[in-house]
Amino acid sequence: MPVVTRPPEDLDPAAGENLLGPAQVRQLADRLGIRPTKQWGQNFVIDKGTVRRIVRAAGVGPDDVVLEVGPGLGSLTLALLPRARHVTALEIDPALATQLPLTVGELAPDLAERLTVLHTDALRVTELPGPQPTALVANLPYNVAVPVVLHLLATVPTLRTVLVMVQLEVAERLAARPGSKVYGVPSVKAAWYADVTGAGRIGRTVFWPSPNVDSGLVRMVRREPPEAVATREQVFAVVDAAFAQRRKTLRAALAGWAGSAAQAEAYLTAAGVDPRARGEVLTVEDFTRIADAAAGQHPGTQG
């Protein structure tokens, strides 16, 4: 299917950048007969300044292989290609997956060989062809943002950095620290893999269609997970149990997981965690020690 011809006003003034502007995004979508769907959480970025801001915050360079999830019409892809060694884009929408290489071939033909587009669901990815990604940079669909980030961190060990744009509430949860009102399961599980920080707020008007909420940028830098005898799955089971009843003390909240409240208290005491505390004050290291205690190992006490 032919690509919309680029009108002069959509040429980006930045050297070497031909980015998609609002008119071009809508024209391209119209030409393809694409209407953004809630099913796939499609909100296309139409603001060039926001795209540049994401790329700057990601800090990718010529040695990076970028993994992009949900590239859509290519707004972010076109900004990443001049800066990265390669971009592998995962797109679930078949029409968009087919169109993206054509758009890049039209607007950035010299960079087309740097792009690989895979028509796939990011949550089903277990391995990736070609050069292995070092950075995840994406405008993620709101409805699957946390599962996608955690899944890719678990299955793509070469990822060293992450910069994602997500719903503001999700961004705040991912970057939350112990003791925060929004600290919870996503906060702890993300901290297992990486140091997580907020990287700024994004307004609604940079998208088409405009969502009902603001967005936020989240940056992650991979680090070694806490030293543990328990597996990641065992640690995450403790996290899930602790926050399933977050108003309860850990002694009560972990009773089902441990088999009884008394057994939960024994594990907590062995891990150096106050049984009267609640999950929202524990670090990922605390949860790891609890899981280790249940595995019959007591590597240390709370510092």
C-alpha cells in the first residue's frame, strides 16, 4: 500500500530527522484505513518534541540495539533509527506491522536496513532474531504496560536500560519507593531487575486520539537481582501474597502463602522482618529474605 507523500510542513527542522507530524499521522492512518483501537491501547504520538524528549531520556547511542514495542505508525521509530545501531520493533497490529518498513523506506531510506519489524505480541516473545537488544524504548499501551516491561526484562537478559512512556499512575507505581501510598507489586517486581526512576510527565495533547489521563516516563537501569537461594518466582509469590491484602499485617497477609499465620510469623522473624509490618514498607531485599526463609535458608537479617 502506498505511503502518504510527505508535505513540506512535516519536514523536521532537526538535522537528519524526518519525523511524523500531526497532519501526516492522520493522513497515513486514513490512507491505511486505521482507526486507533482500545483493544490494543493505541494512542499515536503526534508531537515531534515529545518524540525527541523520549529519545534524549533513553540515552541510546550508536552501539545500542533498541527494542521498541508498539511502534504504531513510526513516530518514535523514525527518531530512534538515526541514533541506534539497530531497532527491532514488535507490532501486534498486522496493518501497522506491514506499513512500518514502507514508511521508513520513504522517509529514511538510508536507515531502512537498521530496522526489523516483527508482527507479534510482546507478551509472547521468548527469543528475538538478529542482534540482541540492549535498550527497551517504547510508548506502551496502557492496558499491558507493566506485564510487557516485566516480561521483557525476564526474557531478554541483554536489556540494560529501559525508557518507557506509560499511564502516569503506572509510572508512579513503577518508580514508587517503600512507604509510598502507591508502592505495590509493580514497584517491587521492577526493583528486582533494575533501579527505577521517574523521568518526567507527558500531557494528553501529544497523542491522537487524546487519552483521558496524562502519561509519564519511567527509566530503568538493569542491576543484579538480590542475592537469593529462592527463585524469582518464589520471591514474587511472597510479593503477590503481601499486597493481595495490603491493609493486613504481614503475619495475616502471608498466612495463606505460608500455610498458617504462625508459620508466616516464623518465616518473617527468621528474615528479620517485623510480623506486624505491612508489605508497603518492605524492600525487594526484604521480600527476598522472606522467600529464602521459607526455603529453609536464612542469609541474613534486616539491616
